[in-house]
Amino acid sequence: MPDASVMMYKPLALAASVGGGLLAGAVFQQVWKRVGQNRPKPEPQDLSQSTRDVLVAAALQGLIFGLVKAGVDRGMAKSFSKVTHKSPA
């Protein structure tokens, strides 16, 4: 049976992931303002938008989300390990 401290990791990691998702969204909005020349992010269903713009926005959003998620997950695991001297995995 896992240690109680390890069992507490999952809810804390979930909360951090939600916060990371919000952070990633905010970072993407700021990056898109600059890359997209202050135009709103193109929606895939909007056929008046160019396919190139839609795909660039999606790739950029995925890249930012992936980097932020990995950073938050890694930071949570390292912080947990420092406090409890146990691996969360």
C-alpha cells in the first residue's frame, strides 16, 4: 500500500496541472498577439481563415502547452521529492 504522502501527490499534481493549463493559455495568448499581429487566434472551423494560419496557431499552442505541462509536472515531482524524500512515481 502506498505511503500517505505519495497518495497526497495525485491531488496536488492535478491542481498544479490545472494551474499549468491556465498559465499555458495565458502564455499562448501573449505569444499569439505578437506572432499573429494582434489578430484573434484562427479557429479551425472558420473557413475564411487560411489553413496555414490555423495550423501554425495549433502547432504553437501545442508546443507551449506541452512545454508548460512538462515543466509543471517536473517541478511538482522534484518539489515533492525534496519535501518527502520519496519519488512520486
